Amino acid sequence: MLLADWLQFLLQKHWRINMANVFDSIAQGLEEAIDLNDGKEVAAKTHRPPHVNVAEIRRELGLTQMEFASKFCISVSTLRHWERGDRNPHGPALVLLNVVAKEPQAVMRALG
């Protein structure tokens, strides 16, 4: 076997091993995500901020819907959906609203 053939063989074998590892890692992550979504315990570290009462937060700040939406860069339509309860904030919006609920004056000072 020539050196070039030997190198090609090693690279192909290494590639297959790495791709198998990548597949296993992705498959494990997907299985954990499904289990987490089904409410099962998973080994992965997760953080889910608690749900908040958006209307209550807004009222405690003394802001109208228009003022609150403008201050936090949220569309008024989205804010109204959250307040009615037919949609819920998630992701970064939920995190921000949790911070506002816990430290409203600090957030208001930071936003100016």
C-alpha cells in the first residue's frame, strides 16, 4: 500500500469515527430534549424562568400598555396577547420580564 493510500484510509476511518461521535451526541441531545419536553428528569442542566403576570408588572410600574410596550420594545399587540393570556412570553422576553418583576427600579434606571 502506498503512503497516499494509507493516509486516505486513515482519514476516511477517522472521519467515520468522528461522524459517529457527532451523530451519537446529536441523538443524545434530541432524546434529552424530548424527555425534558415530556416532563421527565434529564441529566442536562436546564433553567426555566417562572411565568409572570405581565399585566400586574405593567400596572405596578404605573405604565399604560403603549408606554410599557415602547419602553421594553414589545409590540402592543404582543403585550395585549400576554395580558389576556392567549399567549405567553418565552425566551429572552420571559427572562427580561422576570428581572423587571424582581428589580423594576433597577431596570427602569438602566433603560433611562
